[in-house]
Amino acid sequence: MTGTGGAAATGGVTSTGGSTGCTIVHDNGLGQTWQDCVPLGTYDQTQAMKACVASGAGLCIPKGNVCTVAQYEKVLGYDSSGATLIGQWGFWGYIAGYVSSGTGICSDPGGRWN
């Protein structure tokens, strides 16, 4: 995977605006990892997209929504056909840093990603 504006890190992927040699290993919460220069615990749309891409998703889509009374934002990851949801990565609101391999990120955020 190649990001925007950086050079590939050894054994990893390019970070946004990054430089070579960055080896911070991130976990997408579903068993896959990626490397970049961004500190662990950074939960934003860019990092959520990287977590989604690391899962092997063919389609990663940012989406805002409302769970009951709480607002949140997440990235949805679908298989290459766009028909099967394979993961959701929360990056804002009470689900920031949580991942779900199903549709229940509102009621059961599941594991953590970083």
C-alpha cells in the first residue's frame, strides 16, 4: 500500500507526509498490521482507512452516523465486490479506537485498533 506524500518505510507502508525508516507498528484489531510514522493511539479518518486497507478490504468508506443518542464516525470495510461487510473502524466519538468485524459497533464495539 502506498499513502500520500511519503516514501516507503523499510518493511512497511508509506505514511502521509512521512519519511523513510518509520517503523511504528499498528494493529487493525482484526489480526493485520501496518507500519507508518504516526504515533499509536491516533484515531482519525486517515488511520482508520489504513486499518481498513490492512484488513485486505477491497472497499473502505468513511461514514458518520448516530447510535441511539451518541454521534460517531467510522470507516466501513467491504470485500472486493462491495457486498460483504468485513469490518468497521471507529475514529470519532465513543467508538474511537474500537473495531467490529460485524455490524454491531454501536452496541458491541468489540476489539481495539491502534
